[in-house]
Amino acid sequence: MTVTRSMSGKTVLITGGTGGIGRAAAVALASMGARVGITGRDRARAEDSAARIRADSGNRAVDVFVADMSSQAEVRRLADAVLREYPRLDVLLNNVGGFWAHRHLTTDGLEHTFALNHLAPFLLTSLLLERLKTSAPARVVTVSSNAQSMGRIDFADLMGDRTYSGQQAYNQSKLANVMFTYELAKRLEGTGVTATVLHPGVTSTSFGAEDTARGWGALIAVMRPFMKTPEQGAETSVYLASSPEAEGLTGKYFSDRAPRKTQKASYDAATTARLWQVSADLVGLSPPARAAL
Ligand SMILES: NC(=O)c1ccc[n+]([C@@H]2O[C@H](COP(=O)([O-])OP(=O)(O)OC[C@H]3O[C@@H](n4cnc5c(N)ncnc54)[C@H](OP(=O)(O)O)[C@@H]3O)[C@@H](O)[C@H]2O)c1
């Protein structure tokens, strides 16, 4: 991976930094000198990952935050811990996400894919936004997927109560990542905080392994030799988080470090505003937090 910039003095929070694309991004950004916070669900696994990130990057400034981000109470606790530990936050990399073949409910009674892939970054970003603004220039980078192009926000059945397909739920959540970013960029105009979103490329990680569809293992085995390595999959995240070229870029979707168009519906201002409002209601944003956006 090309080192494009010294990140000394910068603080970066990466959700889902214990494995896959997030861990590779953590190594790259720590190698550039950033203080890097990673999140994961399990303390021992997260501490072990942090130790390996320190060894691989030669940077001791790697911190662990433990949270199951499918739970809104845990996202709130995570935000409180980050605000306590980090007086400044230069980059928030919303990386955590996954695919579940079957429908699961979170502790909040919400469909897991929508809750983890979309509502968790929505809530975490909202709760950290003032800290990002006071650290400006700062960046919010969100990992989506080209699956956004097949997504549809089904306002009548957001949680897949009536019909659930793992693929549709994933596509919807990844389109929601894009629309969230476009709306966030608008709301952040003039603050010095940018919002970008990206497709990492098909990458060999543990993606989808928690709840596999029939035939998934065989499909992955066939595709694995053609997939990106985690380091390659992290390149666009790292570029948007650190590159001087990306300074000031906002409200755009990237793949292979280049801006790309997303599906037509993603640019519909009324739909992005509606999704924002529905998401704010679902995460119970208090009026002061909402006023910050
Ligand atoms: N891999 C691909 O081909 C591909 C393609 C397009 C987009 N993406 C996107 O890239 C992002 C990263 O995916 P990946 O492939 O690196 O996946 P991965 O290897 O499965 O890693 C997922 C990360 O998320 C964390 N995580 C999972 N559930 C969590 C939860 N409930 N609370 C907190 N953390 C949780 C995991 O940490 P712990 O298990 O330690 O908690 C791990 O660090 C996702 O947003 C995905 O949608 C991936």
C-alpha cells in the first residue's frame, strides 16, 4: 500500500477494526503515525488485534473500544468512551458491517442488517459530530458496497417483517450508507467536516461467515483467488481517510480511489431526507443531538 501522508498528530476511529478491511486500514493509518482506535465485540479478540496492529505498524498508539454495535445502548456507550478518551477526532471510519442470510433481531427489536450496517454508523456519527467539528478539518468515511446499486429503501417494510432476503437487506443497508453520506455532506456544509462513502471491492475477509446462505462456502472458495487482499480492500478507505488529494472532497462515492456515480434513487433529495428522519426516530436521537446535525 502506498503511504501518501504523515498522519502524525491525527486521531482516527475505525469501527470493526479487529479483522478484514478494517484491520488492514488500521495498520496502514497507524503506519502513517496516526493514533488509531479500533472497535470489536470481544475484548480478548480486540486486544489481540490491537497488539498485532502495533507490531505490524511499529506504532504503539492503538486503542481498543469494545462494543456490540448492533445495540444502540452499546453504540452510545462507545461514543461516550471515545469522547472521554479522545479530545480530538480527525477521522471517523465507519467500516463495520456484514451480511446475514437469515433474519435476526437485535436487542432493540430491529432487523440486524439494517441496525448494524446503517443505524449504528448513523447514531455513532451523530454522537461524535461535535467532536469532529471542533477537530476540523475532519473526515467521516463510510464503507458501503456496489451492492448499493441493487438496493431499494423499502419504507413500508424497512425491517423485512413481511419478506426477508439477506441479499435485499444487505443491498438496502448499503444504499442507506450512500444516502446517509449524501445527506450528511449537505448538513455539514461550511463546518470543515467532510463525508465520503466507498466500495472497497470484493475482498477476501470473514465477510458473511456468521450466517451463511446455502452454497456460500463453495462460492467463496471459487471466488477467493480473484478477490482483493484485505490490504487492497482497505486502499480506498485509507485514501479517503488520509490523502491530501481527498481534502475537502465531500458528498461523493468512491471505488478504487476514484469518484463514481451511484444509482439514480440515491440522489433523490426527498428520499435521503426521509431516510434521515426515519433513522433519527429509530435511534431515538434526543433534540440536542439532533440540533448538532
Ligand atoms: N469483503 C467484501 O468483499 C466487501 C465488499 C463490499 C463491502 N464490504 C464492506 O466492508 C466492510 C468491512 O467488511 P469486511 O469484509 O472487512 O468484514 P469482516 O471480515 O466480517 O469484518 C467485520 C468487522 O466488523 C466487526 N463486527 C461485526 N459485527 C459487529 C457488531 N455487531 N458490533 C461490532 N463490530 C462488529 C468485526 O469485529 P468482531 O468480530 O471482532 O466483533 C470485524 O472487525 C463492511 O461494511 C462490508 O459491508 C465488504
